[in-house]
Amino acid sequence: MIEALRQALSSRTAPMLALLERLVNLNSFTDNPRGGDAVGEVLADELATIPGLSVRRFPSARFAAHWVAESEAAKASPAGHVALVGHLDTVFPPGVFEGFRLDGELARGPGVLDMKGGLVVAIEALRALERIGALAEIPVRLAIVSDEEVGSPEGRPLLHRELAGAACALVFEAGREGDRIITARRGTGGVTVRATGKAAHAGNAHEQGANAIWALARFIDRAQRLTDYARGVTVNVGKVSGGQGRNTVPDAAEAAVDFRFVSLADGEAILSALAAAAREAAFEVPGTSARVDGEVARSPLVRTEASAALYREYAACARAAGLGDAEAPLIGGGSDASSTAEIGIPSIDGLGPRGSGFHTKDELIEVGTLVPKAEALAAFLLGRRASARG
């Protein structure tokens, strides 16, 4: 079956690139739902051409629609299926970074790596399995959300609902250098801190004012000091705004804060500490107040014995396909792998084509890794079919 699989994939680089080009040339910035829906329709049409797959659309009032495709075996009995996870949204608004182009052995463009390339890999693996007559017996679901880049506020509950009972989850985020497979990610959170004071003329009535920027500055110093590299905790005040002009005591100021953590307990502790820092800062500047709004956005992806075993199982397939098979170090950014892992599904990540530059205008993939990545996934799914047969 593996040889048949390789034969089915042997001439598929050009079709994979053609699909990737179509997807990348459609802007699907998270807050561009019309573009995201256009990408979703292309994906749904492509999945519908694979016999034995059923495709469902989940509309959204805020984002583009989300999608789930499932094999006949998964539809008949969802318990113990293999979950494949991806997202169709990208980070650049229309007009900022556009267009697909080939550059020798590289393909460039917004989303080519993060993560339209990964979606193409997953679709091609499913197509290859159908061509060799194996897909119908493999219980597999592919979930594609449209809001991952903003923390999956809709995608997370959809994944929890649609993928419940999965035996494992494979997430097709950007492939790392050396094809390293991700088994651990830090959790993420964010808050907005709004300081309020009292406006006054800086010359004629300075003493009557209450400087909101001063209160916010005191908060910022406290917040930044919460970073603890030894525990894997970081706090970053990434954006600050406030005031009207230099001759007016400012009555309002605002800061956006990002925090990352290795354990969920640390995430909750940082959230509480930020609230305390805001109260203390406002107390030190009479006449001001400070409000903190935010939450822990993503739980950490914690490496477990089950996910380590899943890593080894997939790594053997990657190695056989000519790919690297090393385990990635702890990753700082979050992904939907956390959403699957937090409901008890062993999850691994970073299985898309190898590349670099995600979230930059230098985003690219190595074209030569498209087919091997599809082969590794298809071989993994074949192995799961053999296991189910006993």
C-alpha cells in the first residue's frame, strides 16, 4: 500500500501548487470574511471532488464560515477518529502583502506557509488515500476554522464539539526548519488596560488634573517585571496610547498587553497579577483609576506521554518519506493544537510544508516538501487503518 501511495503522489507537485496559488491569491485576512469565504468555497469544492468525503459548512456572523470534512468511516462512528486541523485565515489586510509567486524551489505569498500550504498537504493526502482505495475505511475528520489568527473565539468551541472523541489530532501549521514536529507550545493571553484620570490645563491648572498616563506608566513597569524566563512566563506591553497634547493633563490612556506561559496555573496567576498591578498603579496617582479587560486566550499545549507516542508514530512516517523527524523545542506561539489538547486529545503540530517567515512579507515554503508531507500524513493514516483492523 505504501508503494501504491507513493505512485499516487508521484506527479502531484504541480496540482498542489496550482491549488496553493488559487488559495494564496485570495486574501483571507481574518477580518475580511468575504475573502475568507471565497477561500473556504475553493477548499470545499476541492474536498467535494474526493469520493467518500462529506463536507459541512458552519456559518459565522463575524468571520468567514468554518468547515468540516469527514470520511464515511468517521461519519458512521466518530469515536476514535483521526482529527486533522487547519485554518484558512491569514494576518495581512487587503493591499498590504498580496500575490503568489514561484522563486525557483520556493513559493512565496501570504498564507503560503501559515497555513494554506498545510491545508493543501492535508487535502492531497486524503485524495491519495482515495485513489488507492483506502480512504473509506479510515475514520478521519478535517476541521478548518476561519479565526485562528485572533485566538479562535468561534473555532475553539467548534473544534471541541466536532472533534470530541478523536483518538489524536494532527495540526498543519507552518512546518519548521528540519521538519521538527511540535509537541509543546506556551499558552497565550492578552489584556487591555484603560487608565482614567482628570483633564486639566498643564500650565494654569496642573494641580487640578489627574494624569492617566502617569498611572499607566506605573502599571507598565509593574507588568513588565512579571516576566520570569526561568518559568517560561513573559509579559509584553506592546502598544500604548493616550493624551491630547503636551499642554493638557491626560484623562485617558490605554495599553495592550500580551502574556505567555507554560502552565495554565501560571497563566491564571499572571492575569490576577496584572489586575493587582493596575489597582496599585492607580492608587499611587490620586484621582485615577484603571480597568483591566482580558483573559487567558489559549491553554498551553502540554507534552504528555500520549502526545509523545503520537509524535514517535508520525515521526516514523515522516522519516520514511525523506523528511526530518526531530522534536521541536517549546514553541512560544499558540495554535489550535491547544484547543484539541485541552479536551484530552493527544495532539502534535507543525506538519505543514517546510518554510519560514510566517507573519512577515518574506513568507515562503520549500516546494519540494509538499509531496513528502502529504506522503507522511497518508502513511500515518494508513497505519491507523491497519491498527483499527487489528
